[in-house]
Amino acid sequence: MKKRVIVADDSIECREYLCHILDKIGFETFPVENGHLALTVFKINGADLLITDMVKPIFRDQFEKCVQSFFGGRFMALKKSP
């Protein structure tokens, strides 16, 4: 069974790039544009890992709840360079 990864990023280019790489190495990916959708996707499909940037206002309010309640602390946060 493939490991499931939710990729939450407001940049479609970043989402597509990360999902393309992860798909090629055998992960099942779920690209979403904000934290609210990440929680929804997790509730429906589950996931083993969350990869996100930390700059989304929609995600900030739910980040702690999402990581603690659903992902058990398994997440990777990305910071974009200017």
C-alpha cells in the first residue's frame, strides 16, 4: 500500500512540483491549496505525512490542531526563498 502525503501549498506550481516528485517515487499524493482543505482531505482519505508551507492564513489557525490531532506530529514545513 502506498504511503499517502497531503501537499498543502497556496502556490499551484509548488504543489504540482512536489506531487510530481513524490508520485514518481511511489507516494500517493493529495494536493490542496490551504489548511482547511488539508483537514478535509485527511478526514476523508487519511494520510501518513503533511507537507506544507507556513504562510497561509487559512492554515495558521488550524495548524496545531491538524498536526496534533490527525498527523501525530508527522509533518514537514517549507519556507520559500524570496
